[in-house]
Amino acid sequence: MPTFTALTTLPGKAAAEKLGEAMENLMPEPTGVGVFEMEDGSGLWEVGGYFTEAPDDTALTLLATALGASPFVVSELPETDWVAHVRRELAPVEAGRFFVYGSHDADKVPDGVEPLLIEAAMAFGTGHHGTTLGCLRALDRLSSGGFTGQKVADIGCGTAVLAMAAARIWPNPVLASDIDEVAVEVARSNARANDLADRIRCVEAAGFDHPELKAAAPFDLVFANILKGPLVALAPDMAAHLAPGGFAILSGILNEQADEVIRVYAQAGINLVHREEIVDWTTLTLGRNAP
């Protein structure tokens, strides 16, 4: 079955969300619509839809004109077995002591590593992206320096690869949360596949807004591999939920955005310990000041 995409950009979150809502009423109806802030510092938002039939060019033109968007670019995607493609393209990843792999590479797991199984269908969060790789390296660095996480949270957990990494090296339960219901189910599935279901509790939550997260706080280690905007907004809550002397490992930050994130967190009493750039992305390890 062919798949078509229709993509455009425009300034402003409100206008982008309005355009996304309007696209949902198109005929033929899109199978999905996404609205995302672009990560290039331009201030633009991308709005896109997926269709199983060619979308109506006239309707798209009218929508773009009405809301001040660029003309839609419509493309037909080739039929691809994406899981098979990902399996061919994604080799196992080593990040410090951690070895992230798919089941098709189970025979490649070396001795002396902490294995983390993530299926190829779940490509983001496999360790190939600079943000996940940076967080795993930061965790390995903290642990190698003698730190032991007693209370750990993974905020915006995605595949839960970071929560699983912490559960692999430390005996204490880890709380993982994501705002997306599907991501929470993916996280639970991965925990089961890695025999960590009894060590990782996955909940649906925005940030720390969940009774279990509030009850477990303060944490001595928090992962937040999301994006700059949500990270900046999360800073006050991070300060409220991070124990004195605790660490936060943050990523999803473009290199040029890192200084702003560092500044905002310093104002909240959480200061830079280490930063690492991997291609376009920065991972920050921050520590909360003692009172």
C-alpha cells in the first residue's frame, strides 16, 4: 500500500497546532498528523501528515495560505520493510560498559558487558542516536567514579534503555515515565525482554506529575533525554525532586542550546559537572548543590 506525506513549516506553536488540527479534517483523511518544533533554532514548526491516498493538493494549498505556512511538499514513500531495513543498518552499540543490541545480534554480545536488548522496530533509543549514547556514557562515567544510584528516575523514558541500564548495574528499583501511552507500553515490553520487569516501574506522566514519582522523591539520579524546551520548563521541578548531592543527566539538546540549559539549571541550584558533544547533540551531567 503506498504512503504519502505532506509536510510544511510555519512560525509559531499556536498556528502550527491549529494547522495540525485542520489537517485531521481533510478528505482523504490522514492516518496521522504530527506537529513538531524544529531543532535548528529557526523558531519554525513542522506540520506533517501521512496518507494512504494522495492528499488533496487544493485543500492543502488553502490551509497553508490561510495559516501563513509554506506550501506543502507532498511525497510518495516507497514500500519498505522498515524493521528489516533497521536490522540491516543498526549494528550493536557499545557505550562504556553497556552493549545495546537487537535480538538478531544476540550472538554478538561479548563477555564482560552489561547487555541491553532493544528490538530493531524501536529505532529511537537504541543507542545509535547521540543523545542516548551520551546518556549511557554519562551513567558509566558516574558509576565508574564511585556513584551508586539508590533512587533513580527516567523522565521521558522512550524505550526505557536508560532505566534498564541503571537497573543492570544497581540493585534498587527504577521509576520510568513517559507522556506517551505507547512509549510506556514499549518501555514495559523492553523491561520484560531484559528480565527487568520486577526492577523497573513504568508510568504514564508528564515530567514528575505522577503520585508514584512524587512519593519516591527525592531522587539521587534523574535521566531526562527529551528536548531543550521541555528540559528548560522542567528545571524547577527537577530542583524539587532531586536530592542534595544528586545528579541529573540531560540530553536531547543541540550543541548550540547547551549553554542556555546550563544557565537555567544553575539558577535552580543544579550545576554543570560534565558535558559531552556527540555530533550535533550535547549530553549534560549536572549536580544539585548541597543546602
